[in-house]
Amino acid sequence: MSDADGDKNYKLIATNRKAYHDYSIEETLEAGLVLTGTEIKSIRLGRVSLREAYARVEKGEAWLINAHIALYPSGNRYNHEPTRARKILLHRKQLAWLTGKVREKGYTMVPLRLYIKRGFAKIELALGRGKRAYDKREAIAQRDAQREMERAVKV
């Protein structure tokens, strides 16, 4: 996974649980975000949803689309737009690698987690393939079977 798993100096803000259900995750990487002042304040309050979010590469830049960061309650008339596109900060090589994967093999860039690490908002991006309906049912069946085995072991 990303650097955040080994580092205890981060605060998890939001997780995209739907992504694990809809996509089979292959690779992950950590990236920064370009945010406004009211956005980072709202993130620190935990008012974020990544449920419908996805990432896209346009004109050589990566963008986070549809991530909902709620309006900052103490914000004034310069408060941010909740679902605006936000630039994702990646190294040039990382961006080229991601672009190649998405074009060639039909992967999708999906945000998995948003967290604050050393005072900066970071996002964990994943390359995932969309699951089909029968794959989702199979995953649910495996999860239920695992729960049953754990219950049997406890008793």
C-alpha cells in the first residue's frame, strides 16, 4: 500500500469504501492536493466524501473530480465550491506511468483515502479495474464465509 500505512503520523479523514466494492484494486500511490484555505479547514473537520470521486488526466495534469468537501461553516463569501475539480500533485514520471496504464489496459484511477500527513492533505490513488456483477456477488459470498468461519472459531 502507500506510505501512510507504515507512518503513524497521519490522521485518516475519509475512506472510499465503495471503491473496494466496485473495483479490484491493483496498485496504489500517494499524492498531494492543491486546496484553498477553506477546503483544508473543512478537511481538518472531517467533512469530506469520496464516494462518487474519481481521478482523470487532462492536458498533462491529474485532477480529482467529484470529491465533495463541505463548505467551511465559518467561511465567508469566498468559501469554496464543494465539488470543484482539484489538481492532484504527482511527479512527472508517476503521471506518465498512470496515464499509460489508464490508456492501455483500461484501468480507472480511483481515490481510496484522504488523510493529513505532516500538516498536508494527501490522497491515496489506486489503479483499479471495474468489477462485474458476478465478481461483486462472489466477493460478498467470500466475506460472509470468512465471517462464519471466524464465528465458528470463537465458539
